[in-house]
Amino acid sequence: MTHRMTYLVIGLAVILFAAYWAGNLARRYRLPGVLGEIGAGILLGPYLLGSLPLPGMPHGLFPLQIGDVPVSPELYGLATIASIILLFLSGIETDIKLFLRYAVKGSIVGLGGILAAFSSGWLLAVWWLNGSLQAGLLDPRALFLGLLCVPTSVGITARVLSEHRRLDSPEGVTILSAAVIDDVLGIILLAVIVGAAGVLQNPAAGEIDWSEISLIAVRAFAMWIGFTAVGLLGSRQISRALKAVRNPTQIAVLALGLALLLSGIFEAAGLAMIIGAYVMGLALSNTDINYVLQEQIEPLHRFFVPIFFTVMGMLVDLRVFLSPAVLGFGAAFAAVGFVGKLVGSGLPARALRFTTVGSLRVGLGMVPRGEVVLIIAGIGISSGILTPDLFGVGVMMTLFSTVAAPPLLGRSLAHPDPGTTVSDHGMDSIETNFDFGSREITEFLTSEILKAVRNEGFFIHAGEIKDHLYQIRKDNVFISMRTGERSLHFTCQREDITFVKNVVFESVVNLQHTVTRLRNFSTPAELQTNLVEDTNRNVVNWYRYLDVGAISLQLRSRNKEDILTELLDLLESVQPLPDRSAVERAIHEREQIMSTGMQHGIAIPHARTAGIGELRVAVGLAPQGIEFGSLDGEPSRIFFLVVSPESNPGPHLQILAGISAALNSAEARDALLQSSSRTDLIQTMVRCASMRTGGTT
């Protein structure tokens, strides 16, 4: 057991790093990160590098296993937990009210895509696997391959729509609502096919018992609908019970425990685990702990999901594609899966008063597949329904649809023609931008705005953190909010722009009120006089952050403005500033808020700004003393200028604390002022810092 666990923990470490690097590489070329993670799995898997002998591992880190699944049971078990987390979150993010509100158009488009995609994939598989359409219509392999054509990865489409500012367009709203239909009906269809697979694979006496299949189908529908209804009706009671715990993290853990429990119940009933996870997520989707769950489970999502996609890649045997027959089937299946969704969703859209261009946009938006397809494919191979070559065919279809559809959708969205045949002024969207000039202010206001719209009864769907995209919905109001580095960008219908401006205005007022209350509670000047203690843990490596070229033992300036300019000149003498004007503006803005003149003759002007790429420090001495607006009214003699990048993390506050602590004695300040050279000044700072911490640097 210890030996197996050693393989597991080392393998997990390799998977996490490989998935991270491969995902970033894919995103660099504007591809979904999941493609890189799958590619990493194919490369590391038992069919390629995973079986190569290593020191202490004669069979490789990921040796080929005998059985339906080529990876170790431990690793596949973690991938199974990951799939439960994925579907649990998918259920939580499903907007039931959106589903009901746009049920007509969304249902027609979604059903059209499901029927066309499933039928085309199923019939192609029947013909390819059995040689004709007359035989094998109930072949579980063909039914499962048809099922792989059903789900839509709306996240990929939403990203493209967002880039073109079309999330709230008729096409965008229709795609989003139709994708909900896809998820719901696809899960139900999975329940039926998984439940009936055993009977279809092993018919008694060569005949199929249709009554048993009908019973299985009814049971699958009954369980799905029954548990969903009970969950939705009892969602408030479940939420209330979970909230009794009070701790948000523990609430999320227990909610995930319920998802695992329901997953086990569904599996024991002959259905798939992920169906139970989705049902539990759906039950909690309309509760007040929805966003708490999404936020708290995000770390688990980031840990497990790359493992899932990498393991799915490991299941792909590239050798099967050396066969022209398999390669041909994979190409044909990918083409059929693409066209089936495009036509199946596009034609109903055309009948719903979309133009040809609009119908094309809807069809292309429904084409991309993603994680749900891979989860279903994993169930297929683990249950023995799909063989490794058919699993590879399903992955090939998923990759093709994910890579090919987004660029085509982008080109169609760039076309100037309208998407509907009837002018719908209610869907004329405009963009409104608010530049707040600061990343911190933007982050505070984002939180305040989201809280405000939630209090108004709006539903918010947050995209991935890196996308900074929020979809805000209520009744027929649809607003998308995207956060920039220092600004907020809203896209909405023209008649909703007044609401947006009022929300932003009230959020700014609330933020100002909060700041005023904070000032009344304790003034910064009072806090600043007690910043330094006798000891300080932060030991700054001054040899790293302070260049001798950025030191002046005798500043020439005689006033505050000139001192700041001279310190900036010192920084530029070592290395040019990317944007000096931005750095200068940030420093002066910080001084306007409150002088950085401390006590005992020390001044530490500092700022965070986008005008610099790395933390920089300059030091200047003025033994004669300069008026700098210090706390104790005394002239300032020692000046440290600290400038850090606005976005990249760095030891900005640690540097400030290190300066204050190192010079918190008259002896240290006198020693610094008496430095004989710039190198001696750095050595003095190192000695002073070491004495304050009782250690060495």
C-alpha cells in the first residue's frame, strides 16, 4: 500500500505542474486551457511517457493497468471525485429562472440541437460499427457515442460572446438558455442510457426485453425528476440546515458531502454518479448560499479539475489512431457532431425570426463541447461500454468542436448584419465604461455593485476569475459587467443604462460613506504614530532591492517637490522608468492623501503604480533637514522612495516595515547619516535591520 501511495503522490505532483504549464500554453494561443491539460495527459499517460522506466519505478510513473481503465484505481478515483465537483458546480450555476423565462426559444433551439446531434452521431456509429443501419440500432456503443454529441460547453461560447460584447444580444441570450436545456436533457438521457446499457449489452436468449428497458427508463426519469423536485422544493430547508454551521467553508464542505451522498445513491440505483451531483447542485442553485458555495469550492475546483482532464487524456491511446479505419471514423464523427449541432440548433433559430447570420451564430454557439462530454466518455470507458478506440473518437470530436467553433463564431459576430429579422430595440445593447483610475477602487466598487444588485433580486453568474466577467439577470434585464485593471465596463440594453448608472453612483456613495466612518473611528495620523515596535520580523535583503546607483549621500533639493523629483532621477539613473509620469502622479496622489513624513527625521514617500514593472527603491540623505510635513513637525533628513507595481505581488509593505524598524533608534539614524559611501549606507541598513530582529540577513 505504501508503494502505491508513493506512486500516487508523486504522480499527482507531476500532473498538477504539467496541467498548469500545458493549460497556460494553450491559453497563450487563445485556446481553452482544457485542451492543454488533455494534451499533457496524453503525453504523460501509460501509452506514452507514463510507462517508461524510471529510477525506482521499473514500470514507469503511470504504468499501464489491466482492465477497462488504463490508469491506477487510485488516480481514477480522484478523477471521479473531480467529475462530481464539476457537475455539482454546474448544477449550482444553472439558472432555473432563466431556464423558465426563456423556455420557449431556448427549448426549441436546445431540443433541435439535441435531436439532430444525437441522431446523426448515433446513426453514424450504428452504420460504422455494424455495417448497416438495419442492424445494431440499440448497440450501447452507438447510443453512447450519440450521447457524446449532446452537451454544449457554454463557457467557451460565453467567452467569445463577451469579447464581441454580444452576451445580451438575441443570439447570446438564446444560446445561454438553450445550453441549460442541453444540460438538463443530456443528463436525463445519460440516466436512461446508463440504466439500459446492461440489458442492451447482454440480452437474455438473444432477445431484448423491452419491458425491462421501459422500466429502467421510467425509473431513470422518476429518480431524476423526483430527486430534482424534492431538492428544489426543500432547497430552503437544506440551506437553512447548512447555514446553522455558520462557517462558510464548513457550509461548502457539508454541501459537497450531500452531493457525494446523492452521487452514491444514484450509482447504487444503476445511474451515473454525476447525475446525483448535478441534482444536488441544481437544488442549491436558487438558494442564498449559492455564491458562498461557488466561492468556497473554487480552491477544490482548481485542484481537482486539472487532475480530471489530465487523467482523461491518459485514457487516450494514440496508437489506435494509426489505424486508417479508426482515424477515418474519428474524422467523420467529429464532422457529424459539428454539423449536427450547427444545423439542429441553427434551423429552429431561423424559424424563430433569426436572420441567416443570426441562425449561424446560434448554431455555432451551440457547437463547442467540453468537460461534460469527457465525463460521460469516462463513464463509458470505465463501465466497459466504450473501448479505448471509441473513447479516443469521442475525445477527437470534443477537441475538434472546441477548436473549430470559436473562431467561426467570432467571425460571424463581427459581420455587420443584424441577427433577427424583426427590429428589436429592446436588444440594442450599448457599452458604458467607468474609469476609476485605481485597481483598488475598482475592486472595492465591484464588490459593492454585486452586493447592490443581489439586494435588488438579480441573479449573478460569475465567470472564471481570470475572465473578470459577471452576467447579471432579472426578468428581461440582462447586464454584463467586465472589470478592467482600473475600470468597469457594462453592456446592457439601452433602456437599462439609467439603472446601471444609478447602481454605480449609489455604490460610490456607499463606499465614500464607509471611508468616512473609518476615518471617524480612528484617524490615520493617530495610527501612524504607533506603527513601529521594538522588534520586527521582516528582514529586508537590502543588497537585492537597493542599488548603489540609486543612493545620494547629499541631496541638492531644498523643498518637498524637488526632493521627490530628485529621488525619481536617482531611480532613472539606474534603469529608465517605463512610465515616469504615471509613477510621479501616483507618488503625489499618495502625498495628497497624507504626508509620508514620519517622525525622527525620516520620510518614506511610496506608491503602487502601473507605471513600473518591479519594486524599486531610492535613498537620499539631507543632513541639513528639509520641511516635508512630518508628523512631529521636525525637518526630514533621511528619505526612502519605494515604488511598486500595481498588479504584481511584491514585498511593498514589508519594505516599509523594514525601513521603519531598522531606523527606530537614534543610533541607527545617526549611523546612516554618517555613511562614508553609498556601499557603507547599504551595509549600515543591513546591520540596523539585523539588530532589530536579533538575527542576521
